[in-house]
Amino acid sequence: MLSRLARLTTNAELPVLARFDLTMWEYVVLLGLGEGPVRTQSALAEAIGADKTRIIHVLDTLQQRGLITREPDETDRRVRLVGLTPTGRRTLHDSQAAIQDNETVLLNVLADGEQRRFLRNLERLYEAAPDLLG
Amino acid sequence: MLSRLARLTTNAELPVLARFDLTMWEYVVLLGLGEGPVRTQSALAEAIGADKTRIIHVLDTLQQRGLITREPDETDRRVRLVGLTPTGRRTLHDSQAAIQDNETVLLNVLADGEQRRFLRNLERLYEAAPDLLG
DNA sequence: TATTGTTATACTCTATAACTATA
DNA sequence: TATAGTTATAGAGTATAACAATA
């Protein structure tokens, strides 16, 4: 049930992201950087539930388009400090708003109080899942 | 959030299903037949949110293992009536119980009343999604 | 030796279109 | 011609292992 719902919502969101010239993983990476810069690409990958090898091409693209910065750390030159540029932050803000408009269509199936409750519970499960399920 | 939660739970459930020698799609097909036989494979595929071409190999396997029947309809020999055998029904029952045990671990993150509420809302969204999102 | 980032590759999953048999 | 089922194939998504640079 969860899987199918995720697939349907994902497919419905792809055209919205396309308006911002973003793939799903590019959007997820921007979201992962929204709270602030991240010190290693591995940490970023883990935070968004992706493989570290998979986001590399995503980071390449986002960097080329000037949406993120990827600077070597001076104290440990193996790691790259990744963060949003002002353009990247604006793109994240705009696309996130569009996505939320889209989600509202579905969430309106639920009564107003239930919407907030559902999202809160979903978030709680989302946070607990990695520890409980590996 | 939904996608990652779905992926985590799916991955956590695969070992459980493996104990019954079932893949995820085989399990989903058995679930789709749980309420009763289905008159066409296309209808079954659509009901579980799959492509009609994808479940064919699944049906082949389940039939070979004696978990489902797949009889040609006498009035229209193009269509196949698909249903569970007694063995199939038992396998579904047992595997479903094991899966639910597994899900309980995660759902226990939520308070008792919230669990039921979350599942009810999830079901409501699940049912509305195909119409609203395509 | 261990770790970060990268590349290459193989594997799985999914979608699409073409084929058959019935109607 | 249209539909149910099937097959084949190409594409996307994913996981794994090997590699270079740095610690």
C-alpha cells in the first residue's frame, strides 16, 4: 500500500519538477541541503537514504547549473563541503512550494485535522524506520 | 518521505517473505486474490497497481507451485479465471501474519489509537490516489 | 590501514511495443 | 477491428566492487 502510494505520488510529481528542470533525486538532494550545508557527500547520501555512488552525478549536474557549491575542506582534503548557492536556495523554495500545492490535492481527501495528524505520524515513522528496519 | 519509508519497509519485509519462498510481487498477487477469484489477469494487474505484462511470470511461478489456478473461461476463451488454491490461501494467510508481525515493530512507534488512525488515513489516500493522480 | 570521493559494471526493475489467439 | 494474454527488448534505476587521493 505504502509502495504503490509512493509510486503514484512520485509519478504525479515528476511533471511538476520538470517545470524546474529537476529530477526526483536532484530535488531530494536540494531538500537534504535545505537545512544547511553538509560536510561530506557520504553524510548527505545517507541523510536522504541514497547510495553515495548514486548522488555523484546528481551533484555534478547541480554544481554545473550553479545550484550547489562543492568545496574541498582545507583541514581534510578528502571531504567536500556541500551547500546551496543563493540560486539553489531559490530553486528549492519555488519547487518545494509547487510540490506542496500538488500534494494538497491528494491530502484534501482527509479532513483538515487528519491531514496534520497523518503527516506527523508519517514523519514519526520515517524517523524511526532507519533504526528499526536497518 | 513516503518513498523512502516504502523502500525501507519493503527491504525489511523481503527476508520475511523469503521464509515462504515468495517475492514481493508474488505476495502482492496472492493478496490481490485474497478477496476472491478475478476474471482477467489485466483486472488483477490493475487492482494491485502493476503492469499486466509484469505479473505473467509471477502467475507462471505461482501456478507451477500450486498456489493459484488459472483456468480459461468457457464463454470467452481469451480470458483466464485466476484464483487461489487451498494451498495458496494457506500460504497467503501465513505470510500475511508474518508480515503483520513485522509491521507491528514499526507501527508501535505510534500510540495505539494513532496506529489505527494512521492506517485508516493511509488506506483512504491509497484508494483516492489512482483517481486523483492518474 | 582506513576513509572520501569516483568510476565501471552488472543486475534488477519497469515500460513499450510487437505478436498470438480469440472475439 | 478490438481485446486478453504473451513475449522480447530497450531503458531506467540500483547495487557492488574496484580505484585514486588523502589521512
